[in-house]
Amino acid sequence: MVNEGKGRLFRRKDGKYLIYLPKDLAEDSMFPFKGYESLKVRIKFELGDDKLVIEKWDKGEGAD
């Protein structure tokens, strides 16, 4: 089971930011997001913390 990996946060030339997830992590049988080619997610953090929380965006939570 792979529940941790080294990823990367980077900025593209067009100014957008992307988060890279290692293939082994994303394809692990216990990875929480399965069967999606694209998925809307909510990303949040707390001030002073060095962690991001990524969770599936529910349909009833408003516009993009």
C-alpha cells in the first residue's frame, strides 16, 4: 500500500498552478479518488500550517 509520495506544486507559464501526484500513490487501491479522469475538488489550508486538504467537491456546494 502506498499512502505517501513525493509530489510537486508548480506554476505553469500561463500562471496556473498544478499539483503533481505520483502515479504509484494515485493508482493505489486505497487512494480515495477512483475512476475519474477529471474531478472537481475543494482545496483548503489553515493559516500558519504547511498542509493542504483536498476533498471531493459535492454537487450542491455552489458554482465553480
